[in-house]
Amino acid sequence: MMVHGVLFVILFCTNSVERDRKAIRINAEYPVSDRLVILAGIFLLTMALSGCVHQKFISEPYPRWGKEVHVNQPESDGPLLLRMLSPANSVQATACVLLVHGMNEHIGRYGEVAQYFARKFIVVGFDHYAHGLSNPVLQQADSALASGSGEQQVGDAYLAQSPLKNLEPLRRNLDRALRETIALCDVESESERPVFIIAHSLGALVTASYLMQLRDENALLKRVLGIVFLAPAFAVSEPPGWRGWMANPLIKLSFHAETHFLHPQNEPLPALIFNQVVALVTVPILDSLFEMASWPGLRSFLSPVSPEWVQDYLTDSEEEKARLRADGWIVRRTLLRFVKGIEAEIVSFRRHMKEFSTPYYLVYSEQDPITPAWGSRDFARATLQSHPDNEVLIFSNLQYHQHLFLKEPARSELLMNIVQWMEQRLYSLE
């Protein structure tokens, strides 16, 4: 039946059948098994419809800010550029700040944020592997626009995610960016300035997992005086409303199976056996399906496009929503192989998160469906007491994911809170 559903989707896209909004009624006349098949077909069809035709163009150059620094690294890891902003008198900067953006966005969006922190600190930012100017398709488009060429087609930019089965390439880029940031900061001062990392969403997961890997490099880890987590991806997404009726059961099943797969929990024997059987059956099947959906020939219509509803949960600023809609440098599609890899990374991090030791300032929204609050709550419960400077800021009635892009005055208040926390950490060194 699954094969039949996939074939139906392929035929639907190939023939460009006209789409309409006729309601599909699933009533009691259908047996339960047929209803499940129909629901699965609707889910596949919904996913495929978003990918049948996805033309994307850019006509404006990449939104650069600050000084551009090229970082040498292996060709297989792609290009890496740092952006750097300093106070008018950089010698007086008390610390350096490394900005780490989220999934499918780019550091060019953070120009105003960088300018704010550059009043007191040296600020550095970079694009993740396969994002922004670290994405070969987007970099070539930027070069073409700079040379005077017209509009560039970048609909295939998401294919740079093809090697991503986990977050390791992103951690390697972060490692090089952090080491280069420290080197740039040391050039500006006779003493070793501390470094703060401000990381959003997937960038927070990349950073947290990276810092836990640094335990054997004590000298480098000590240079990081603290990290600001903004809506960290410590939980899997939970689509809201009617979309969640179809998607969330599969998401929860996949996450539950991945959590238990070859990792027995502290549970009664019957539950342990049941969960292991479910995991041993479910994980290989879902891994195979997500891998197949990322193959050439299938990925062009099975790689989902970021849905419109997501923007309603990113920010409450209408101006920022308009910018997001017009931003051609955001990657709008995601290979399902990458999605499954992120899920596995979240599970792996959660198994060991109680060992996280870097002081942090954690910010999250209680109603955020993109990185649900339960992930941040679990992290805080496991680690809050590990350092006296750890703090948590909860937006109790807020659903928005991108806190640095909220409308005023919330945005400025948050920026001030972050600076105050960093200054508190600096004061603790004296």
C-alpha cells in the first residue's frame, strides 16, 4: 500500500493534475485499515504537493554586514566566511560574541543584532554548512549578482544538504569559526578575551553538542565564558492545529522509537520489552523511508517546502514577516535524511545533557511549536543547578520562535537582558 501511495504521488506530480480544495470525507463506511491507508496517502500527498513545483529566485545580493574574513578549510566542508563587527574603540571591548543562526536561515539576517552587541563587544557570525554563503548554490548566485548578472535560480540550494545524515559537518564549521573568532579577538588585545556564544534553535543544538565534545580540550572550552540559548532545538517540532492531527502521531512514534532504540530505559520489564520491539521494528523502517525519500529522482518532490504557517510562529512583527517572505537566501526545502538525522541528534543530546557544564542563559517560549518548551524544561531540570550563573527566561504566553526578531519593546528588552547576563559573567571573573 505504501508503494501504491508513492506511485500515486509520482503520477500526480508528473501529470501536473490541477489542485483544488475539495474536501475528502473519511466516514464510517470505510474499514479502519482503509481509513489508515487513506490518511497515510493524504499525508504523503500533502508532503508531495509542496514539492511538485518549487521555483525560487534571488535578485538582491547577500545582506552582508561587518568585515568579511575567509577561513581556510577542506573543500569537502565547503566555503566558510566570517563576518566581524567591532566597537569604535575595539581595544575597550571586554569580550567577543559568536552568533550562531538556526536551521535553513543565514547570518546575514543578524546585521542589526550584530550592531547592537558591537557597541560593547567584538561580534563574529558565520553561515552553517549548506546555509547562506556556505552553500555552493547560494554562493555562486551571489557571485553572479555581484558581477552584474540578473535574477538567479536557487531552487536547488537544498541539495547541499545531501551529505547531512547528522550535525557533524555543522559542528566542524562551528569549531573552525570559534577557533578563528578567538584568534581574531586575541589580535585585538594583549590579554585573552573571553567568548560568549549566542545560538538560536538548531544552532543551539549544534553548539551544545559541540561544547560537550570539547571536554578533552579544556583550554578551548575555558575560553567560552557562557552561552545564550534562544529557543534551542532540544525537542522535536509539533505542528499546530489540523496539520498536527496527521503529522504529530508519526513524529511522536518516530521520536519514541529513536529514544528507546537499543537504549533500554528505567522501566518495568513488560514496558521495556514492548518499547524495544516497537523501536527495533520502527526505526529501520523509518530510516529507510526517509533515506529513500532523499534519493535523486524522489527528493525533488518528497522534500517538503517550509509551510506558510511557520512564519506565524516565528515573530509577531509584521515588518519582519514581510522580510522573511522576501528573503531568497533562506533555504525553503529540507531533505528528509537531514530531518531524520536531526531527530537522532536530539535524542543523543538528551541522553547526555545532564553533563552539560558551560554556564548558560536559556530563553524559550512556552507555546512555541517549532522547538517545543518541553525540551528546554527537561534541559533546565537536568542542568540548572550545575552553575550558579545559569538562568532561564520563559515567555509564558508567547508562541514565537525567533526572539531576536520580535517587535518592540520585547526585542530591545531581551537584548538588554542578554547583555546584563554576559556582564554578570564578566564580573564574576574579576
